[in-house]
Amino acid sequence: MQAQPLRTTVIGSYPFPGWLEFAARHLEEFGSADVAEVQDDAVTVAIHDQVAAGLDVITDGEQSRLDFNLSFYGFIDGIELESAPPRHFGPPAHDQRGKHRVFGDLRAPRGLGAVEEFERLKRLAPTGPTLKASVPGPYTLSGRLVPNEQYPDRYALTEAVLPIVRSELEALINAGCREIAVDEPSMSCYAHREDPQRFVNIFNRTVEPIVGKCRLSTHLCFGNYKGHAVGLRRYAPMFPAFLAMKVDEIHVEMASREFAEIEIIHDIAQHKDVAVGIIDVKSYYIETVQDVAERVRLCLKHAPAERLSFAPDCGLSQTARWAAKLKLKNMVQGVRQVRQELGL
């Protein structure tokens, strides 16, 4: 059970400043020291905005995952990185994300970069907020890899990636990280058509070495690439199976779904803490402080304060920065208003 009732937190990603997107498209013009400075500056911006909002828990905003060769797939040997998406035109959707061809054994001798990200966050963050690292799980990572004879389907690819992710999680613990989110949005997107018990088994084997060594959470959403969902937006297919996930906290997307299935947080809170998405990252409506307070009170009808945290529905990377700042500020103020009402 969390130490701070009604905690305010985030999922992981934060909008890139415009200059960072420009830099990511022109990396060949930068030296290694220039790239390091760009990364430090971008993380400093993300930290500033989260601290200014007053969040209890912050991340590095995943700012240094600014290009494919600096993201997780760029650390994995045995794959050929897709240089261009398969569809360039028309309305944005998940099929505009390229997949990477697998040609050999999947290994990551340098890790996946999450430890370096956490070390940077520790160096740049002020004292006060809790620092969280977010890592995608193996099933989600496998979704952008093309099966071959060696790895004939997505589950075979998942099993190949699983020890890589597990090693990264152990390295984060050794680096002093005490709040880790292992996010498997692909599991929540496809639980309606796959075996949820199999998903739980994969997840628990992934996190096994770090259970009890940190505050461990997972984020279950329905996709947010370019502001669009990809999966069937229902939690019913996941539960009760997902209650067996070995985590301290489960995050659920509620705001964009008009709080459909809100009763599920009661079931989760019987076993674990529950972080509720009360800010819609897919909408440019800026939730007011009163909106947030009303949503918090709604959640309190289903789960006790000591079990509840609040966050945006998903990462903020697909939301313009000006909106993200306002949404986070109002989220924190709305939660604080209810804390005061409860004398917390």
C-alpha cells in the first residue's frame, strides 16, 4: 500500500519540445557531445514542467528516446531497423509504424538504455519528487518485430526478448531505482483475443527478479499512437486474470472512456493499489480543477484513498506541450483540493 494517499503521477512519456524534434531529424549534424547536451536539456525541460505542476512522482519524460537509434530497438542485436513506415499518407494510425526484420539471435549486450536514462534523471532532478523509470514489457516490444524461421510467431519473439527486459529491470534496481513501471499496452489491447492467463505468466516471469525490491506498477491502456486507440477499449476481458500480475499498482485508462467500467477499480483495490487515468490525453479539452476533483470523488466511491493514485490516461508524448502543462497543473490542483477536503 502506498505511503501517500491520492498520489499524483504520470505514465512515462512527455511531449518533445519542438527543437528536440528538429534535432532528432538532423542527428547527423550533431556530435556525440551535442547529442548528450540536447538530451540533458530536454530532460531538464520535462522535469521542470512536472515539478512546476506539483506531481508527487516524475519521470524523465522519455526525452532521450528521440530517434530509433537511441530507443530500445537500437540496442538490440539481430534486427534490421525499418527505415520508413509502410504507409505514408492518409489519416494517422498504428499501421504507420514500421516493423523491424529479425535476422539473428536477439541480444542486447549494452542493455536497453533505461539505466542511463535513470542516471540522467537522478542527476538532473531536484530532491522531493519520487523518480520513476518506465520500461516496455517483452510482449509489447515483440509487436514491432517481424517473425522468421527462428522466431516463427509473436510469442517466440516475446520469449527471446523477455530475458533482455528482465536483465534491464535488474540493472535498474542495481542503479538505485525504486519505482519502476513495466508497461504492456499490447496485452491490454489484445486481451480480448488472446489468453489473458498466458499474458500474466509472461509478465510475472519478466518481473520476477525485482518483485519486492521496488514499487512496481504496470500501465494497461488501449494505445495512443498519434492520439488514437488500437484495441477493444474494455477491461472486462483482462480481469480477474490480470489481478495475478505481481505488481504493487495497476494503472487503468478511464478519462477518455467517460469512466466506463469504473467499478473495476474496486476489484483491483482489493488486491493492489490502483492508478486511475483522470486526464484525457487524446482530447484538447483542458480539464478544470473542479472536473478533476469530481473525478477523484467518483473514484473514492469505489476505492479507498490509501489505494488510489491519479495520472493522465496514458503517456503525454502525443499531446502538445502547452496542453500537457495545463492538464498536469489542473490535475494536481484538483487532487489536492480533495486531499484537503479529506484532511489528508
